[in-house]
Amino acid sequence: MTGSMQIYDPTAPEQGEAKQVRRALDGLRGKVLGFIDNAKPNFNHLVDDVAQVLEDKYGVTRVIKGAKRGAAIPAPGTLVEELAEKCDAVITGSGD
């Protein structure tokens, strides 16, 4: 039996050499943190609790929350730009 088979490579294509575009944080006090909700169940609840701890215990000044439409969909460019402009660090997350 002869035939053909298509094989897909599930790894992301290489985008070039990685580079650090921001300096490392010297701490969290006075910082603005961003969160990107990847639309997995329960992430929104988790991030609310984590944000509260970061503000109360570590002195984070502000938390900005954004969301993707789905876990397999990239964050909208406008969201990435907004968070890059306003935040000292951004955390993407997963729930479930």
C-alpha cells in the first residue's frame, strides 16, 4: 500500500534572536503590573486574588487586567501595546 502522509511541526517558528527589551525589576513596590487572561476557566478568579496580595503585601501600585478571546489566540496588538506602555511587568496566565 502506498500513499502520502502530511506531518505538521507543532513548534512555533523561530522569530530570531531573543532580546531583553526591559530591565529587570528591582522590586514590586510602586510598580504597575499587567495580567493577560488567556480565557481558561478560573484564571479571572485567580488573578483577582493574586492582584490583591501583590497590592496589599508587596506594594504594587496598580494592576491592569486584559484578556484574550481564547487560549490558542494571540493577545490583540492593541492590548500588548497598552500593557507595554503602562506596565512595569506583565504576567500571562492559565487557569483550569
